[in-house]
Amino acid sequence: MLKPLLLLQSFLFCLFNVAFVGGRLIGGGFSAQENPFTPKASLVRYWNKEILSDKSSIRSEFLISKASPLNAVESATFSKLAAQNSLPTRLPDFCSAANLFCFPDLSPSLEQHNADVKFSVYDQKNFTNYGNAAAGGVDSFKTYSKDGNVVTDSFRRYSRNAAGHDDKFTVYGDSSNVVEENFNSYGTFGTGGTGEFTNYQNGVNNPTSRFTAYSDGGNGKAQSFKTYTHEANAGNGQSFTSYGKNGNGVPNEFASYGVSANVIGSGFSNYGEKGNAANDSFTSYGSDGNVPQNNFKNYGASGNAASDTFANYRDKSNVGDDSFSSYAKDSNSGTAKFTNYGQSFNPGSETFTGYGKGAEGHKISFKTYTPNSTFKDYAKNGVGFAKYNVSSTSATLGDGKTVNKWIEPGKFFREASLKEGTVIPMPDIKDKMPKRSFLPRSIISKLPFSTSKLAEINKIFHAGENSTMEKIISDAVTECERSPSVGETKRCVGSAEDMIDFATSVLGRSVVLRTTENVAGSKQKVVIGKVNGINGGKVTKAVSCHQSLYPYLMYYCHSVPKVRVYEADLLDLKSKTKINHGIAICHIDTSSWGPKHGAFLALGSKPGLIEVCHWIFENDMNWAIAD
């Protein structure tokens, strides 16, 4: 005889188990193999209860596919742990079972490598002692953590006290997404030898790397970075703390640092402090970048006979903010050369505070120096400017030509482009976020989410101080708490049920959920096929939901007034066959947008003068009132 609990489960399973009809989940909507007590089953019931329109079933499976993969027992277990504030003790299990984005907790590696080592392919490892006190020889990493989605690794005490030892990293962390890499004590007290990074974090999204105690106390050990964060995107964690401190005759070279990068920030603290006969050169630093933010603090302080050269600093960049605080302070016989400093086509802000102050016998020169910059408290003698505050010869803002290179072709377009037969460039609509799932309401309702609770959130997700995860969490929570713009209604949602609630609160219960079908046509020209204006192409209400980077799947959903929504077939340029079905939204009223919005830079206009359209990217969503 069945026990009472099994009898109840059997009854409820039969009650909810209704088959698929015409591709739609009817009633409970579970197959014979599905458990009706899972988060996914709960979402199916919620969808069928809250959404009225039959047409909404066309895309319901897309949202349901984002449901938590937890089974019934796991969901109940982790919900209980969340209620008891005990999730941190089971975080790896939670992240794995719930399909979350979490950095692994790397345990120290005590491996000993006494002989020369050549790693052809290596991925995400925590080296505690590597190459320490090595005499001569070469250690090389050919491909380290390349093409990863979430990359985290660290080197502690790398080549410390080595003599005549060469270190080579040919490809380090390239083409990866969400990267956190740390070098603690790199080449400290090393004598002779070289350290070479040929390709470091190039093409990375959200790069973070920290070098602590880099070549401190070194003697004649040359370090070079050939290409560092080249063509990287949206990182603000490039930092060198205590770089070359107390070094003697240490030549350091950055051949290409942050070139063609988008919204990249870097920090150099205590660079070359108390160094003797240092020789540092930056051949191309932050050139051709978009909104770079570079911060040099205490650069070359108390150095002796140092030579620092910046051949091209922020050359051809677009806005951004850079600062040099306490540069070459109290140094002796130092030379600093800036050949081209900040010759941006769209100037940003550069600030020098305490530049060469207290220095003796120094020589600092700028061949060409950007407009719109500030010098405060700097040495009046020994600083030469060949050209200062020269007028920019580049195109002015608004023509949409010069700055267009930083606004991806096709990212913004006019409504007239949505006509059958039009050839249009398609931006890269691929989802760059780590793969994640929603959390069920039973768990997410028990998790803190506010700037006042950041310490608690960081504890739950093992986000250490100054870590990449800490910044990811802080950025997401802060953006979610930001006041809405004029006419905007917004909400961040971490469960599918919350998204349904927000969309129906704005649009009513008769709604349709749409998303672009696939990523075909990305970064190439396509032909617009058949076009359909949602709600007859009239100005309507809509809710757009865009992914935010957070441990669990979270969307920034918002509704803005006066939009038109379209769906369009996208055709191959040569064969004219259908390759995709895109969803586009056109903002009719842009009067409240900022004048430097990328749409105006790309299209060459001003707020309120034109409408602006954009595609819904992969895994983003658009809700509209059902026709």
C-alpha cells in the first residue's frame, strides 16, 4: 500500500499532467516524465495562469527554457539554506545545480617544477610557488586559459629570487569572457633574465588582471608586454601595484597597451618607485580606444636617472578620463617623454597633479598635448611643451563619420531602413554573457539585493574584496537602483515569474513575447525581407528586457513611451534566402536622450530630432500587447 505522501504526489501528478496540444502547454503542461513540483513546472503553471493571449504560446517555450534546472528536492534544499543564511557553505554545489555564474574557489597548488617547463595548453590553475629561485633556463606557457567563458587563475610568487631565468607567455587569457587573473609577486628580486607576455588578454570581454609587486627589487630583469588587452571590452580592473619598486636597471616595455579597446580602465600605482636607472617605454598606450580611463598614481617617485617614454598615449581615442597623480615626484635626473599625448579626435579629460614636483635635474617634454586638460601643482622648470592645447583637426561630433568606428555598424539605424529589399549592416547580436538560469521565487525571495546589503551578497557568492565578482555584483545592483529616466518604467528581475509580473503590469495580460530567432547575419550585411509592424505599426507600449551580468540570470526590463515594434525576415546578401527573423524596436521620442548618446554619434543628429531603432539581441526579449 502506498504511503500517504506518495498517494498525494501521485494524485497531483495526474491532476497536472496534461499533454501538449498544437505546440502549446495546456493545463499543467507536463509530460509523463516531468515532475510537477520542479521550478520549471511551477513556471509553466504561472505562465498559463497569467497570460491570456493564445498567441503568447508562440514564444512561451523560450522563456520557460530559462527556468531553473533544479529538481524538486534541490529547490527545497537550497531554499531552506537561503532562509538560514547558509548558502555560502554550499556555494559550489548551488552554482552547479542551479546553473549560475560563479568563480571557482581555487585551491593552492604546491606542485614543484624544478626543470624547465613548457606548457602547450593550460587552463585555470592556481600556482602558489612557480619558478622560485630558479637559475637560468626558460619556462613557457604557449596557450594559457584561452577561449574560456569564465576564467579565473592566479600565480603567487612567480620567479621570485630567480637568476637569469626567462619566462614566456605566448597567449594568455585571449578571447575569453569574464576574466579574473592575478599575479602576486612576479619576478620579485629577480636578477637578469626576461619576462615576456606576447598576447595578454586580447579580445577579452570584462577583463580583470592584477599585478602585485611586479619586478620589485629586480636587477636588470627585462619585462615586456607585446600586446596587452588589445581589442578588449568593458574592463575596469587592469592594475599594476608596486611596479618595479626598488629596481635597478630594469627595462620594462609595453609595446601595445589597451589599443582599440572599448571602455577600458587601468591603474598603475607606485610605478618605478625608488628605481635606479629604470628604462620604461609605452609605445602605444590606450590608442584608438573608446572612453579609456587610465590612472597613474605615484609614478617614478624618488627615482634616480630613470627614463620613461610614452610614444603615443591615448592617440586617436574617443573621450575618456586619465589622471597622473604625483608623477616623478622627488626624482633625480629623470627623463620623461610624451611624443603624442591624448591626440584624440573627441577629447576627454586629462589631469596632471603634482607633476615633477620636487624633482632635481629632470627633463619632461610633451611634443603634442591634447586640449581640455588640467595641470595642477607641477614643476615649472624642466617641462617643455612643443605644442599645447592645439586644436583638433578631426571631424566634429555629430557628423557620425569619424566616431562611427566606435559605434558598431548597424547598432543603431533609422526606421526607413526597415523596408523590404533594403541592405543593412547587422551588428554582432550574439549573447556575450555567461550561460545562466533564473532562480525560482522560493530561493530568490530569500536573497538580499540592494546596495545596503552588498556585504551580505558578496559573502553568499564568495566575492572577495576588490575582486571581479565584487565589482560585477556592485555594478548590477547599483544600476538596478538607479532612478528611471524620463518616462521610463523599469525593474530588474531574477525570476521568470517576476518578468511576467512586470510585463503584464505595464501592458496587461494579453501580451506576446518575442525575441530575435538566432544570430545568423551578425557582423555582416543582410537584406531586409518581409516586415511586419506590431500592432499595425502604430506607436505602442512595449517592454524590453536586456541581460545584466550577475551570478544568476537577471534582466533589466524597462518600458519607455512612444515606440514602434517590428519583426522582419533577414535574408542572406547573396542567395536572398531567409537566415533569421529579427525583432526591432524604434524609439520615436528621443528628446530626453543625452547629446553624446551613441545613436547620435552614429547617425549624426541630436536629441529629439530623429527616431532611433535597434535590434533585440540574442537572449534579450521584447513584450508587446497582442494584436
